[in-house]
Amino acid sequence: MIKVTFYYNDEFKIKGFELKGHANYGEFGYDIVCASATSNAVGVINSLEELQGVGFEVQDAMEGFISAVVKDDDMEKSQLLLNHLKRTLEEISREYPKNIKIYEK
């Protein structure tokens, strides 16, 4: 199961997220749940960095793990894309509840 955690600041704005694990929906390389979650997370990180000029306190990716935490100075300009990611992953989770779970901290 992919465990997604969204982290919030004191003003309840999303400051970052973490994806851990594998969906185990399909065979490696053909897992549509994993591919959807991963491609959306990486796409948002790339868009935040390249299109919005957002800097990260933490940005890490390896097999079965993706993490990104936005710098405090870039919090405002990151909210649209971070909320987009949250809603996208929530939809995937509704469709595949045994394969992806979302947490908030």
C-alpha cells in the first residue's frame, strides 16, 4: 500500500508531502495505481520548481519513496499545486482504497 502523508503549517496550509511504499495493485512496471500516484507527485514537484520557482527544504525521491517540503517563503505560491495533488491522490484513493491511503499531519 502507498501511504501518503500531507504536512501542514500552523495556518493549515500544506507545506509538503511524502509518499511511501508500493501500491501492489499490479505487476511491477504495470501497476496503474503506483504510476498514477508517482507521476502526479513528480509532476507537481517539477511544476512547483520550474514554473513557480518554489524552493524546497526537503526534496527526495527513490524507489518507493517521494518527499517534498516547501520553504516557508514559498508557501503561498505553492498552495494551488499542492492542493491539486492532494485532491488527485484522494480521487485515486477513493477508486483504489486497498492500494493507497492518505494521512494528514
